[in-house]
Amino acid sequence: MFNFSGSEIFFLLIVGLVVLGPEKLPPVLRKMGQLYGQFKRMTGDAQSEFRGAFAEPIRDMQKAANEYKTVFTDASKQVEGEYVQTTAVFKNAAVQEQRETAIEPVFIPYEAAPSTAEELSLEPTIIEYDIKEGQ
């Protein structure tokens, strides 16, 4: 409880011997041991009473928590199963749709590529037309 190491206890005994003297130190240590024993018994009794008083409500809460966990786990598995089935239906429908609306490739003849820089120009050109009257 106090977490004293051996060297700390030894140091405290030396200090007690210097302060109290060799005649008074043994009765003081005996009395401190008795007080520590009483303290340990009281805290042990309090802990056991506390555990006894709260054991049943804690068990009830654990039982309820386990029931909720089971319900949520089952619901999660059910939702996951539905998701898998729905995904499979949509994938099958998409595959069927692709088969039904498949477009056959069409051959488009290749046109000769422009060969001069003038034909490659992106600047607008003005085209003039001669319009003859009477025709």
C-alpha cells in the first residue's frame, strides 16, 4: 500500500532510532504495526462490503451489456448479408445491361492527315466566294 522499498524502511528505522532512542523505538514500532494491522482489516472489510453491495447490480449490468452485444452483433451480420446480396444483384444487373446494350465496333475510314503547316494552322481563314447573279 505504501510501496516502501527495503532501503527506505532501513532509512526510516535509522531516523526513528536517532529521534526516539533505543528504549522507545521497539514499543513505537509495535504500536505502529498494530495500527497498520487494524487499518488493513478495516480497509479489507470495507472492500468486501463494497463488493458485496455492488456485486448483484454489476452482474445485472454485465448481463444486459452482453445481451445488447448479441443483439447488435446479430443485426450487424444480417445487414452485412443483405449488403452482400444487394451488391451481387446490382453487379449482375450491370453485367446484363452491358450485354444487352453492347455496341458493335464500326469501321470508320481513316482520312489522310494534313501534310503542310498551312493545313495544320489553327488560325481562322477567310474564304471568299464569287456569287454570280442570274444563276
